[in-house]
Amino acid sequence: MLYFRNDYSEGACPQVLDALADTNLIPTAGYGTDQFCAAAADAIRSLCEAPEAQVHFLVGGTQVNKTAIGAFLRPYEAVIAADTGHICVHETGAIEQNGHKILALPVQDGKLTAGLVRAAVERHCDEHMVLPRLVYISNTTEVGTVYSLSELTALSGCCRELGLLLYCDGARLASAMTVEGADTSFADYARLCDAFTIGGTKNGLLFGEALVLTNPALFPHFRHAMKQQGAILAKGRLLGVQFDAVLRDGLYLQLARHANAMAAKLRQGLLELGYSMAVNSPSNQIFPILTPTQEERLREECAFEVQSRDDHGVCVRFVTSWATRGEDVDALLKFMEENA
Amino acid sequence: MLYFRNDYSEGACPQVLDALADTNLIPTAGYGTDQFCAAAADAIRSLCEAPEAQVHFLVGGTQVNKTAIGAFLRPYEAVIAADTGHICVHETGAIEQNGHKILALPVQDGKLTAGLVRAAVERHCDEHMVLPRLVYISNTTEVGTVYSLSELTALSGCCRELGLLLYCDGARLASAMTVEGADTSFADYARLCDAFTIGGTKNGLLFGEALVLTNPALFPHFRHAMKQQGAILAKGRLLGVQFDAVLRDGLYLQLARHANAMAAKLRQGLLELGYSMAVNSPSNQIFPILTPTQEERLREECAFEVQSRDDHGVCVRFVTSWATRGEDVDALLKFMEENA
Amino acid sequence: MLYFRNDYSEGACPQVLDALADTNLIPTAGYGTDQFCAAAADAIRSLCEAPEAQVHFLVGGTQVNKTAIGAFLRPYEAVIAADTGHICVHETGAIEQNGHKILALPVQDGKLTAGLVRAAVERHCDEHMVLPRLVYISNTTEVGTVYSLSELTALSGCCRELGLLLYCDGARLASAMTVEGADTSFADYARLCDAFTIGGTKNGLLFGEALVLTNPALFPHFRHAMKQQGAILAKGRLLGVQFDAVLRDGLYLQLARHANAMAAKLRQGLLELGYSMAVNSPSNQIFPILTPTQEERLREECAFEVQSRDDHGVCVRFVTSWATRGEDVDALLKFMEENA
Amino acid sequence: MLYFRNDYSEGACPQVLDALADTNLIPTAGYGTDQFCAAAADAIRSLCEAPEAQVHFLVGGTQVNKTAIGAFLRPYEAVIAADTGHICVHETGAIEQNGHKILALPVQDGKLTAGLVRAAVERHCDEHMVLPRLVYISNTTEVGTVYSLSELTALSGCCRELGLLLYCDGARLASAMTVEGADTSFADYARLCDAFTIGGTKNGLLFGEALVLTNPALFPHFRHAMKQQGAILAKGRLLGVQFDAVLRDGLYLQLARHANAMAAKLRQGLLELGYSMAVNSPSNQIFPILTPTQEERLREECAFEVQSRDDHGVCVRFVTSWATRGEDVDALLKFMEENA
């Protein structure tokens, strides 16, 4: 069975597993107050060129979005997001459970623009409506697209002008920073966002998202917010050890480059075979359109997800990862050729 | 440096780490819908003699308490707990963050009784007061004491009579089931409680709490509640693999027996040296009383926590675990003898 | 100055004020447990032909929506509503503050259909998404349109088939039941909805919304939910006295008939003058389109609200009420004629 | 039947009712943005000698406590209160429903002290515990006692030193300011508290609590918080009209003086008859101790509430108000004499 379902189908990359084994019996203080977390946080601050940033380690993506956004907002404040945003659809109302409305703006390519944000703010003009306060973006987006540096810069400028916080969900940040033509760096996110995450789960760790806070207004008592959300891991060391392992020697970006390369090969092959793509996504998620018959046959050979279905066909999603093998891409392309 | 600070100072027991390494590259479906979680859930249902029970795997203790209690209650319903209960003090108001008041009853030994519960219910008689609906207990308790089978049975009977749910926080359930004279089994908790947890974090896993729901009224849509709380791990397999590893061949209880034996040796030694205990706790947490001078000296040799301070002395907490070595107990006793 | 801003610009109709004065010094029990509330609730049960219904009296519209929906849903359950719905826009995220996502469906005429509801339910298929559980409608809608009996019946049937609760916000229910061609009665709402409100604030009371619960699953402990939301009025008698006053001798519908007649006269007059309407609304809210110049001049003569502005003109809202005088309608029409 | 059950058994004092009738047909803008609310707010700012204060008008006591405290706190912040505090017991967990833990401190006389507050703050030392942030007091307290100016000053000083907000629930503030020996004024509350309420419901209004915010950090977007809680009355004018009526010519304090005088007469009479009091309360609530037989007989003649029962007798509560008649006090005393 081929596996293109997602980028968290396997455990961890070998270096992460080795690091966990090597440090396993060293006793440490709990809750992320250990030396491994300190080292990983330092590594992140250094990569971000943000020596004053707060860095926190959490276990999962929904958890970090829920904890951070819940901590940042006052009760009547709202989030602006693209309607494809992970928090809008696939987190079971986690943001609303903390009391906050999400203003979901319809977009085609998964990306917000300054114009969209500005118009949403203007529509919310008095106390009978929620107060927009935070802009949520994902990079890469949920449809595999990537914000360029100029897009991020424009959005950040708009947010600062309007008094909005800019939060970037970086569950797939490594992929965004390593696609062909990528022009953003850790330091750019630190400079342009008020807070962002550096995803581990989808890039070679067993689990873990690093949350970087650069706006000092967000610093006070953030660990209280984490604990209240059940988001401080007792053996917090596990997060420090894992991040430390991938942040050394560029491994973190190297893993993403591999995933992106596998996706590029697959995309290129499919285009050559005449398949069309629902979205032009340069990262590790691609969205070819199959016929229902093709989809049905493929199910017997390959694990994947269906993004949508309509009269034009079935839009499927193929995801590659640090663990994807070239031979599996070849096998998938061969199957797609035989069933073209 | 000696380490008696807690039972989650190290990583995982070797069998758990091996199981993670052995299964690392097997691709699986995400979110705990994999074969390893299925196997571990089956093992738990079997141990609990509860073939119909729902079993869910979550990452941490605060997370599982918050998720379960939040899912079980309607907005105006309240929790009854001992004032020493973990949810009352050390979870940063996580239960309240979900909207529920905790009625914290003053107790000396960490344990609720049917009489205390009944009186609390009687005090809440109309719609101007919260409606008590769930009784939270911990076993072992936060002060190391253990509920006997007859105590649990009495509490369960009272709860059923009064229409209350009984929830047992089993972060240290293994210790409770293996202290000298222990008379409760997995099946007893399944039979007497509506829901309970089987703790992994404090008994040899990297992390993980298994939540067992035996009351069918609590089943519907529980995974929705988990996801909303950010409490479904993407690589859920990690929880299944770990629980599967310790539930095989009795390892889970064996690890706790070791921890209890180390604590018993330490307690016995301290009593022989003339130290007194603040609580008579038979499990893996003990609470000797030191002088301020003793405490200060000990800090240089040993990691531990202070429970309380007053004119009678300093009540410290020593915790043993699956990882505690007999030689470290000897070393601590030697120190305590020299400083008696 | 003419007043067509809303239907709550004045105090109460004379009968209501008299009833309050007449009963003012009679001491009663608090919190709505008095004889006046009992009588008003009986009157409502009788009008609704629902002898088993629970009737509760609350002060305001946002309060009753928030309290009822919050009490009915479990944390991960969501509301389906038209995107024009009052709860979607003009209640400052009150539903979300209680933890619930609203799935806002785009509509043109303010009304949901069975087809829209069914499609929304089908899009929410697993635990990574919220669980649709309640359908919120308003009658009249926020754009002045009215559900017919057949529309309500279809919606109700769809909800029951799909296991959804149907909740009708009746802030302007009296208007809906008295427009020309209206074919719904109190008993229809009681039969087709699980819960609905009978609005007082916008139909001659100082304040007050009656909430009618007909689905017995919603009965238990509802007053606990009210109290927790700060929604039990200490002098609850005031609500009973007022509702009792208008429900006697058909006054409640008579007040709405007057408001509708005033709106009809205004609408007819404007159409004859050549003005067009943004929505074909038969009730006490009408939405003519003016030029910016007309709007500007009108501001000096009349209080009203602007619904929207675009290149086609300014859509304004005129609202009539029990207190609207025929001579004021004439004066407004005269102005509109002079400025046509 | 005599009525000593509470101070909200009747409607409004005549001056309030007259003011409502006089202004009834004047159309105004909604939601408290009218001229009557503006005048009442000005009157309050003037009485408080706080020209910069924000004044908001809400309908009820639980509503204002819930709205204000919910708006002031961040999610992990907690309230310190006396365990007799209204928010601790008789608001059905309204504060917790907004996500905040209340640290309820055991007291005998209903009053917090700087020492109690300081100790509570010291017990909450890290992120595993909630962060105390607001001190809630009631004046008069729920057991009829009254804070003196020196007590309030000490508490205020302690709060400012520790970075805590001081909030005074003034549901019975008028009674507190008019008991014999009272030494506090509106201006003192404005100077010493960050926010406090001026109660109307229990002092002659149909309903209404004025919330005074003096700490500018609490100002931004407070009306958003009100609307989200369903706490902006559509016909907000009703609150302005009523407060305006009682704040003119000292009526507000005069009504309370009458209530206090009636209570003093009753208390003095009961003491002379040999009854003892459970609490030495100088305000409009008194707490005599009866025998079970006395209580039973009294039920046939008089409406009142039972505070508590134990082996020493039945502690009942008699409450007087602006509406209490001297002849009713005489009648009650006569009954108590005959049954002494």
C-alpha cells in the first residue's frame, strides 16, 4: 500500500528518535523547565534573530492555536481568517469553545490579503458586533499555497496600522520556507508576526509545535494560559529534545526540502501525464483531479484523502513528507499512467 | 544529585522506548484510528472486564480531566471534589475555564466519603445555586492515600442513588492497585465508576492517559469533545503503542510495584530514624517532616518538593517511580541518618 | 423629528403601563415565581394549545437567544443560521461566547430552507468538525420577510429527520403572524419548533421575551441555565404583569396589526412615488433605496437606519411600531414626494 | 400577610413610576444612548466626584457581576471573595461560566481583610495555579454587615500594592451608606475601588444597577462586553429615567434611610424581647434566632427566609425596604412578643 495520506503517518525521523533514546534516563525538572527546552528555545531565538522572543513548546496544532488565540484575546474580540483556515473547519470549533467568533473570509487560494482584512474590519463598526483583533494565517496554507515575503509584509503592515495581531500557523512552515522560489526566513516571521508556530508534527518529530511570541504585550503569564488549557506536557523535555535535534545543522529545513522535492516530482509527473490540478500548490500537498473511476481504483493501491467532489471530477490530496520514498512516488506515477 | 521530586523525571521505561522504535516507520492512519490504539483499547477492555467500554487515549492529566469533565456536564452543573484534588489547585482553573464550578470539600486525608458528598448535594437546593453532578476522586490521592474497595463501593452507591457521575483520576492508579493490602482491580473501577483514567505519564510512558468510559450515556460524540479541546494527538499511534507495550505481561502493575517498594523502603527507614510523617501514605509519595535546617542541607543533595511549612516543621514530598534505584534510596536514607 | 428608526423607541403601550402601576405595591415572591408570571404562562400555553409547554420570561432578545441556545447544546454542537440572522451579526458573538460555532449560510431573503440545512449537515461528517445540532430562524426575519406555514413545516420536518432542534427567534413574531396573508399561529410554532420566543420589547412592552419550550428534552433545569446567565429578573413579576396585559383580549396581535398597517401604507406610498425596495418585505420593516442626496436630506427630518450602501444607492430601513402615528407616515411620504 | 422576605417584593417607589409614565412616549435612541441615561450618568459622576468615570446601566445584579468581572479578567485570572459572597453561592456559578475560578475565603462576618487577601495571593505562586487578580466585596455584605471607611481604605491599599482590582458589589450600597455611624460616600467608593455598582433593584427601582468604572484600564470596549452578555437593554432609557429619578434631591439615600430605620426598630424591639441575633448587622437585613416552633408559627403570618438551621435554633432573615410600613414592623414585633 502506498501512503500519500498525510505528513504524519510515520513516527519520527531517526535523529529525533535517537535523541530521545540518548537522553531518556537523565532526570530533569518537569513541565518544560529543563535544559533541553532551554537549549531548543535558544536555538529558535537565534534562528529568528529575536533574542527577546518568548518560545513555548506545545504538543499539537489545534492545542497551540486554541491556547495562543484564547490567551491573546479579550472575550468580545474576534479572529479574521480565510474560510479555508484550519481553525475555521477542522478544529471542531476549538476557537469558539474559548468564546471567540471567527470571521471567515471567502478566498480561492487559501490566502488573506490586506484588502480583505481591511474590509472586514470596516464592516465591524460598533458594540453590537464583535471586535476584530487577530488575523490568522497559515503558511503553507491548507491548500498548499505559500505566502511570499511581499505578501506577508503587506499583511503585517495592514495589521499594525489597524491595531490587529498577526498570527501565523506554521504547522507546515518548513515546507513554506523551502519551496522553489521561497523568500521567507524564520527571522521574517519573527519580524512580521506577533506570534507564529514552527511545526514539528508534520516535519519529522513525534509531535510538537514551537510557539514564538515576539510582541511583548503577549508575554505576561502565557504559561498560566498553557497550563489552564492542559497544554503543558509533564515531561516537557521531550519537546525540547526533539526540537533541539532537528534545529541543529539545518535538519529541520532539510527534511522539508525532501518532502517538497517528492511533491514536485509527483506534480511534474502528473502534469506530464495530462492530469490537471485544482490548485497551483508548490509545497508538499498537491491536489490533482481524477475521474471517479480513477479514484476508486487508486483506493486499492494507495492511502490518500478526497478534498472535494463535483461534476468536474474528484479533487484528491496527495501529501509527501520527510519519510516519502522516491520509489513510492515512482510507483504512484506508474499507477496514474496506467490508469490515465 | 538524588531525584525524588516526582515520578515523571525521566523518559520512558525501556520496553516503551523499544516499542516506539520498532513501530516507527510503519505508516498508519492518524488521530488514534490505527491498529495500535485498537489493540491497546482491547487490552484495557479485557483487563476491565468491560467489553462495551469506550477507551480513549489522551496525552496528559490536566487535558484528560478538562476534556472529560467538560464533555460530561451541562453548563450549570458542578463538580464535587476534595479540596486537595488536583483539579482544585494545580490545574490553573482548567475546569472553571470550561465553565464549571468545583465544590471543594475540606478533607484531611485527600478522600471523599459518601457522607460528605450527600451533605454537599443537600446544600444545593435550588436554581440560584449550581447543580452538583459529578464526583471527582483521585486514586492514589494527591497526599498518597488510597481508597479501599469498600470505600469506593460506598461512594459509588451514594453517587448512583443521588444521580451523580463518579469519575476517578487514575494518574497514579497503578500505584493504588499495588500498595500493600490493595484490594481494587481494573474491573472494580470499571464497575464502580462512570469514567476513570489509567495513568501512563507517571508509570513509565513518555506520556499518555487512557480514559475509560463505562456509562453509555457518556459515549456519544466524545471524540468531538476531544478534538475541540485539542486533545486528539495527530500521531495517536504513539499512545496505542506505549499502552500496548506496558499492558502486555503485567508490566504496568510491575512498574508500580517497584515504585511502591522503593517508597516503602524509604518510609520504613525514615520512621526507624525517628522521622514522622504528615500523612500515613502507603503509596509512592511520602511526606516526612523535616526541620528547616534539614531541608536546607538536603537541597544540596537531592531534588524534592516542599508540601507545606509551618511552626512544626517542613513537610517535604519524596516520590519514587519505576526508575528509582535502590541505591538512591539507600543514599537518601544515609543522608537523613547523618542529618537526623 | 419623525421616528422610523426602530420599534423600540418609546416606552410601553398604555395598557402595559397601567397594569404595572395597578400591581405596583402588591408584594410577591421574586424571580418570576409569582402569580402574575403564572397567569401569563398559562395564557401562553393556552394560545399555543400546548398545555405541557414550559414558559420562561426573560428581559431581552440577545439574552434569551444566548441563554436558550447555550442551555440546549453540548460544547461541540453548532448552530445553523442564515447569515443575516441576528445571532450571526448583531449580538457581538454572544453564542460563540458560550462556546458554540454558528454555521452562517448565505441567503438572499433572510430565510433558511430544508435544502440548505441538509447540505450544511452533510458537510459536517466527522469529529474534526463541529456537530450541527440546532437550526436558528427568525420570524419575521431581519430583512422583514416572513416564513409561511408550509415553509415552516418543511423546515421542521427536515430538522426532525436529521435530529436537529428548531429554534425560532420571535422578537417580531407578532408582526409575522399579522402580515397580509399570514397563515401561522401560536399553535403552529409550538407544534413545529422545539423552542421559540414571543417578543415583547418590539411589540409594546417595556421589555420582555417569553420563551416557550415544547420539547421536553429541553425542560430539565432550565432555570439553572437562566440564573447562571444573569437572566432571571429579581422582580420577575414585571414580566408576568406585562405579558398578561397584552395577551388578554388579543391586544398583542392588535398592536402588531397596527404596526404592519403603518408599514404597508408607507410601502405602498413609496412604490407609488417610484421608489424601489431592496427586499420585498410585507412586515413592519421596509427597505427602500434612496440616492445619497435623498438620504442626506432625510436625516434632518427623520430618525432611521442605513442598511447598506453601494453604487446603486443607499438602502435605508424604516420601521413602524404600535406607537407609529398615521400622520407621521403621511409626513414621511410627503417628504419623500418632495424629494423624489 | 406580613412581608419581610426581601427588599424587592414590590414594584418601584412612586417617583420612579411617575418618571417612567411621564417619559413614556418620548422616542429616543436605543441601547442606553439616550438623553436620560446621559443625565443619570452625569449625576452619578457628580456624586462620585469622578468626572472621568465611565457609567453603565445594567438590569440586574448577577448580570452586572458576571459582565464586569468577565470583562476585566484574562482567562487564567481568579477572583478573591468572602465565602459568603453573592457570587460564590447564589449566582449559579455565573463567574465560573465565564471561565474564572473564585477563591472563596472563609469568614464569619462577610468581610474580607487585607490580611486574608495577602495570604491568598501568596498561596498562588506559579503557573500551575490560577492568578488572583480581582477582589470582590459586597457592601452591605450578604450578612448585613458594613465596611467602614478605614476597612475599605486598608483593602484598597492592599489591592493596589499587590496589583489587584477592587470591585464592590453595591446591590445594597445605599443601605451601607446610611446605617448609623456610616462613614462612606459615593466619592469614597469611586476613589478606593476600580469599579463598583450602585444598586437600584433593592432600593426602589423596578430594576437596574449602575456600574461605575474609575480605573481607565477597564474602559476600552466595555459596551462590547455588555452586548455580548445580553446586558444592554434595548429600551435602555428605562434605566436612565429611573436612576435619574432617585438620584435627584437625595431620594436614593432617603429610601435607604427608611429601610434602615425600619430594620433598626425591628432589631431593637427583638433584642428587648430577648431574642438574640446571629450576626450584629446594622443594615436592612437582620438575622434573629428563633425556635423551630416560633418559626413554624411565624410562617402563617409572615413571609421571610431561613438562613440556616442547627441545634441552637433557626436563624431567620428579616429584610426591610423603602416599602416597609412602620405598622408592619409593629405587627411583627407584636407577634414575636406573643410567641416569645
